[in-house]
Amino acid sequence: MGHRSEAAPGVVTKCFSIIAGRFLLSSSRFMALFDREYYRDEAPPPRLRASDRMMVTNLVILNVAIYVIDIFLGRQHWLMASLSLSSADFASPWLWWKFLTYGFAHMPYPMLEHVFWNMLGLWMFGRDVELLYGRRELLTFYLVTLVFGSLVWALRYQLSGPQGPPQVLLGASGAVTAVVLLFVFHYPKRTILLMFVLPVPAWVMGVLIIGGDLMQMWSEQRTVAFDVHLAGAAFAIAYYRFGWNLSGWLRGLRGIGGSVGQWSPKPRLKVHEPDADEIEEDEEADRLLIKVRDQGMSSLTAKERRVLEAYSRRMRQKHQSN
């Protein structure tokens, strides 16, 4: 079987295991929510959308479904083995698709904690990140981070020289780490609960994740791919710092005639052309603001409040950049 190195419950799991929940602090600061003319006589009828389910939820469902299917396929765990990435696959280009699929494989049953903590962390923190970036960008970020983490892992293995039997990589922890850190960067003062009791700002969790992975990287434990966690953290830092737009880059690649400038960071000042996700978010904000006007803030669900908070932050950021 070889040595199994998993992008697994290392420090990420330990952090998630002590997080009981988050204070979803209700905010009364909707400063930018009324910057446009929402108070019109005739409100457009709300339209049903097929995208009511968040992309984060879809990712969680997909990972859990793969895990359950693998259980029913028998004790050989053929599906997990097929999706996992081996250190020997680097020399086999026809197997390079595994540089992505390993992120949808987890330690097989009965080791449920691997998939459980990864999906719990993604669901808890990924929803707020998706509200900021949109469905398409969140999915692109997640998938690109999976590939980046596996490339770093494979290159590290090749440069350090093969030692013993081939190693195996599986698990979404690298991408989940990146999503969690994006949450921390955007909401460093958001309160979370440690040990089910201790309220601390989110930046403390970010320090625990990065610092813990750095310390354990040099430990004798080699069953957890801490380098993949750190690769995800590094990618999240660069993504946030330089304001990358991965889905925009991919759209530029589809039209090969696009300029090379598609691969450069977004300039501070440019003509803004909203994408489909942003248009949908604006329309949803319109509908919710009309609901607030007619029925009051108490009529909003928790999900609707998060939508308005995300929209308010985006409007403030837009006005500050102008």
C-alpha cells in the first residue's frame, strides 16, 4: 500500500474540533445598503433561482456522497484508492487528473473524523467567503488550491528524493485551510468560540492554524501532509493580498485572443463590468431591501441577513476604492 500521507486532520482538525460555533453577530450597520433607488412604487416580483443552494453546500454534498459510495463498494475502498494521488503518479502524465481528484477522497471508513472535520470547517467558514466572492469564484478558488497543494507536495517529494515505498495523498484539508484563512482575512475580529466556551477573534484561529502547521512540519509525524496545509495557506495569502480573480482569468483563457493582461492583478481603477454572480447578488439585495422596507428587519432569516451584510461590505469597498 505504501506510506499514506494525508492532507488530513492535523492542526486544521484540531482547530475545528475545538470550535463549537461562531457568534453570528447581527449587525445594524447597513450603511451602504440604501445607496441606490430601492424605494420605488412597484417592486419587481421575486424570481425563483436554481442557485439557491450555495456552492459550499454542493461541495460538502459531493464529498460526503463519494465517501458513502466508497463504503458500499466494499472493504477494498476502490473509489478512494482511484481518486488518491500517489507520489509515483508525477511521472505518469495520464494520471495527472489525480492532482485534483485527491481532494475528494478521504481516509476510508471507519475513520470518519477526516471527512467530518474537513467538511464541517468548509461549511462553517466557506459560506461567508462565498457570499463575498460568489459561487463561481469560490469554486474556482477551491479547485485551484487543491491542484496547487498537490503540486507542492509532489515537487517536495521529488526534490527530497524518494524514501521508502510511494506515498499517497488524499483529503481536502489544504483547500479547506485556504478557505478558512480567507474568512480570517476578511473577518479578523469576528468572534468564534474555542473549547465551546472561550470567545476569541478569528485571527487567533489563523495564527493557530499556520503556527501549528509550521511546528508540526518538522516533527517526526509524517502521516499528515502539513506542507499541503501550508501551501493552501500561502495561496490564500497571495490571493487576498494581490486581489486575484481566478474565474476572470479562466474566462480570459477561453478566448485565446485575450490580452496577457488578464493574468495581472486587477488595477485599482478600471471600468467595472459585473459578472453574472454579482448581478444575481444585486437583484437578491434589491428584493431583500424591499422586504425590509415593507416588513422590517425582523422579517429576515439568518441567511438573508448574511446576504445583506455581504452586499453592504461590497458597496462600502466599492465606494472607498472610488
